[in-house]
Amino acid sequence: MAESQTQVTMDQADALFDRYTLPKIALAVILAASLVGTWVTTTLSGTADLLFVAAKWVYLVALGVLTGGFVWKHLFVRPADLGDEAADYCAEMYDRFDRIATTAIAVLVVGGTAVLWEYSVVFGRTTWVLGYAALMAVWLSLVIVTTRRSAAVERQFRSTVGLAVLILALAVVVATAVADVAMRGPDLVATGVRILHLLSFAVWVGGAVWNIFVAVPTGQKRPTLGVVRAAGEQLERFRWAVRFIIPTLFLTGIYQAVDGLGTNATSYLGSTVGLAVLAKVGFIGLLVVIFKLCPMWRACSPIEGVCELDDIGGDSTQESGSIDSEPTGEPTSDE
């Protein structure tokens, strides 16, 4: 009886302290911060309609999911990950991401229509607006092609079309940042800051979605040593990117706030927009805490072994001397 109660307590504790809770919370915080940031940006540019804010936000999130996903697909995945031990894992990840991308495309079309309408109202039917529409149309067409075809993972990885989709995704993010600043008046420095801000957000939110909804469920289905090493090293590459993304988001966010509201404390404490800016700074601080806690709590992934690559490498080296224990290097075969 006592053993049964102990087991129930342990199961409840496992459910309560799910080792993957922190990354899920981090994604929720990222989305909340981006929603607040979108409202601030649109309000400062003269558009405070909540329906448009929602449309602009889902546009940015969908754009980030696709852009960050393509970054993971072609940059965080490395050629060695396509070896015999993890090839099926990568293939299934690609298929799973394609399904997510299909939904993201639909959301992007809806939100992008609202964004394009805003650009046409502010700038008129200029060459720039028509060029943005053409860029978006070409990019989405290629995205649909890449997500609908069923080529082998080796042919998809860093293919000509795949890399073109990644480059065009980055171009759409840049074009969006340029337009955001141009609506308030041309400013070269502010434009560069906005580009860095949106690129950082896109890589982070897309990587977070890939990690939670693509890498983890796929890896849990096949927790072999090769998959664990590939998943762990891809996750570590993403974490290294986040090390630069967090300070970039913070610094660029501070610059945009000062650029829009100035340095007077009353501008922040005495207005709704100012309080929203402070809330977003708080969100970034919370993300820093979560990022620091994840490896300490072994909460970076629920795939058994992913957070303990050092241990796996060390054990395997002692047994066979064939696995490199360095967690950030390229995976090697132990068979």
C-alpha cells in the first residue's frame, strides 16, 4: 500500500515538474512579448486598431515559424546528421515540419493580406509595395513547393530550392522591418536595429516551435544513441544562437523604445504604451532566467539523454573509444 502511494506521488510529481515545462513556458513568454511589442509598434506608427494588431502579430509569428524552421532545417541540421543512425529521424522531422508549415502558410496569407493593405494605405501603390507583394508571392510559392514534395531527406537538405526559400524568408523579414520604420519616417539606424530585432525574433520563435513540436515528438519515438546525439547537438546549436538572440532582442528593443518614447521616465510610467514597453523588458528578463535554468534543471529536452551528451559521450568512449565526448561537435558513428 505504501509503495503504491509512493508511486502515485512520484507520478504526480513527474507530471507537475515536467522536465520540458520551461521551454514551453519560454515559447509562451516569447509569444506574449511579441504581441505586446506588435501593439507598441503599430500604436507608435499611428495604427491602434486591435483587429489589425492581431493580424500583424499572427503575420509576424507565422513568418517567424517558417523562417526559424528553415534555419533549423538547413543550418542547425548538419550533413553528418543524415547518416545511417539518424537519417530516418531527420526525414520524419522534415515531414512533421512540412505539416506545421502548411498551417503557418495559411495564417501568413491571412495576416499578410492585412499587412499589405496597411502598406498600400500608407505608401500607396508604389514600386516598393508591389515589389513586397511580388517577393511574398514568389516566396510562398516556393514554400508550398518544398512542403508538398516528397523527396528523400538527402535531396531536401540544402537543396537549391531549399536554400532559396531560406534566403527569401530572410528577405521578407528584412522587408517587413524596413516598412515598419519607413511608416514613421526614413531612419537608417532605426531600420538596421529593426532588422536585427525581427531576425532575432524569427530565428528564436521558429527554433522554439521546431524544438517543441518537431524535434521532441520525433525523437521520443526513436530514442537511439544516434538520434540522441543528433538531437542533442542540433539543440545545442540552437542554444548557441539564443545566447546571441537574447541580448540582441534586449538591446534593439531598448533602442526602439527610446527612439519612440525618449528617455523621460514619465513617458514609460505615465502612459499605456510606456507600461507595455516595460512589460516587454520584463518578459525578456524572464526569458533570460528560463534560459539559464533549462540546462541546470536538465529541462532542455524530454528525449532521454539529450541533455546529458557529456555523459553519453564519456560512457561510450570508455566502452569503445569511438564516440567523441564533446557535445558541440559533429556526431560520429559508434557502430
